[in-house]
Amino acid sequence: MKPKISTQSNQPLASLDEWEDFLKEVYPQPAPAPAAGVTKKIPSVGTDPEKKQEEFRSYETNARPSVREFYRLNHLNQTHDFALAKRKEYLGLNRLHMSVWEAMEYLNQLVDDSDPDTDLSQLQHLLQTAEAMRRDGQPRWMILTGLIHDLGKVLCLWGEPQWAVVGDTFATGCAFSPKNVFPQFFAENPDSKNPRFQTPNGIYEPGCGLEKVVLSWGHDEYIYNVAKDYLPEEGLYMLRYHSFYPWHREGAYDQFCNAKDRSMMPWVLKFNTYDLYTKSHESPDITKLKPYYLELISEFFPAKVRW
Ligand SMILES: [Fe+2]
Ligand SMILES: [Fe+2]
């Protein structure tokens, strides 16, 4: 048994789950997702945008100090240059060669300061997400996407602070959207003083497609790059944009979307219903489930994958 690695010293969140628990307070219900392929713009969860903003503000007021501090650091430090530098640092994928299952066990070394009796391990969350999809008869590629979606959190094991691994992602290189939670913290981000980045479109062309937009750095972009040769487009959107809440739950940054992005958004929302709303304290039986998932992994991935 490998030693457990605590990465939480000097970090605001006692556990990465604190961020997701906060999101669940902001979004207590899954978004009503239209059928995949429907390209109409998906509205915010609330029907009254003014009210939604007020609700946002009240979640912010009531947020735990640790969550506030986490968002403050995230919004302060995630500049356009930072996101570009991290892409360059990590997306060559030349750190490790390991199988997907090995990566799941590797990530599971990550422990935090939270109560081990009430919090799920990373492996348990991945299996719960995948198992909920399997129970609903979702396609095999989607179950596999659920199984691997948070493996980008291995960034924590490589010394990245919480604010560079998790957090709702947002577009860099353009004006900060007020549809992000805690938008006031962007005032301290150096990009807020750069006029090039502070128009609604910033450095991008309208309709350029999300793939051209550099989002704040985190576990989504990393796992998308690890998996991009192996999963169908729908699964890749789920991986790459699952934390892009201002887009998929608030309708922000729509000006950059192309037809493909809009047709894929329902899949991202469908994924979100499993990711955010299937956590339970029932531990999946890892030994019993392992053979099924090893077979599923081998259907799509080679024996060793570059990380
Ligand atoms: Fe995630
Ligand atoms: Fe997750």
C-alpha cells in the first residue's frame, strides 16, 4: 500500500469536496437538459435572471470562509498567461506512462483533512458516477467518461494548489463574466488591468468555437488532453467542460460558441446530473466492480496511457 499524500497544507479547503458541496448549494437541482442535438441556447437554471443573480449573491454571503478564500485565490491567480503556461507545462504528457486503472489508484493517494468517515475517496466518487450511468443504461463510452472524469486531479499530487486544479472554470483573455460566482474577486486579477483582455470578446472572434478559448487552468483541460484520442466527441466535451459552470449553467460566454459547442452542451448537462448529484455515502465494492471496468477501459484505451 502506497503512503497517502496530503496536499492540503496551507490550502483553504479541507477537502476538494468542499468546492463541489458549494456548487450543489448554488445548483440544488440538475438543469433541465434538452435532448442531445437540440441546438437552442440553454437558459440559466432560474427563469428570472435578476433573481438568479440575487441568489448567487446570497450563496456567496453564506459560503464558508474556506470556500470564499479558495475562490479569492482562484480568481486572483488564474490569468491568461498562467493558463497558457500550465498548458505548456503539462500537455506534453511526458510525466508518466500508466494505465487508466493505475491512474485511479494513483489519484486515490490524495487524502485531505476532512473526516474520512463521511467523505468519499476520489476512487469512490468516480465509481459512483460511472455506476449511476450504468444503472441508467447510458452508452459504454459515457460510463467510461464518468469513470475517468476527475483523474485530472492528479495535478494536486504534482504540487499544484487547489485553485489551479478545481473551481468553476472561466474564459481568460476576455472580460470576466459577472455570471461567475464571486466576480468581485476578479478585480485583483492582473488581467483586469489589461485593456486587451477587458472587452466582451477580448482576444477572440465571436463564434470562434470554445476550443479556441483558453479557459482557466484545472483538472478538466488536463484529463481532456489525456483522453482526446480515445473517446467520442461527446465524452470529450464532458471531460473538458464539466467545471465550466458559467457556460453550461449560466449561459455565459455564448458569444464564442459555434454550432458544435451548442449541440454538445446537452451532453455536458447530462453529465453534470451524474457528477454533482449522485454522491452518496454508500461505498461501491471496488473489488467486485474492478473486472467490469478493466474490460471497459480496455475497449477504448491502450494498456498504458501518457500522463
Ligand atoms: Fe471534476
Ligand atoms: Fe466529479
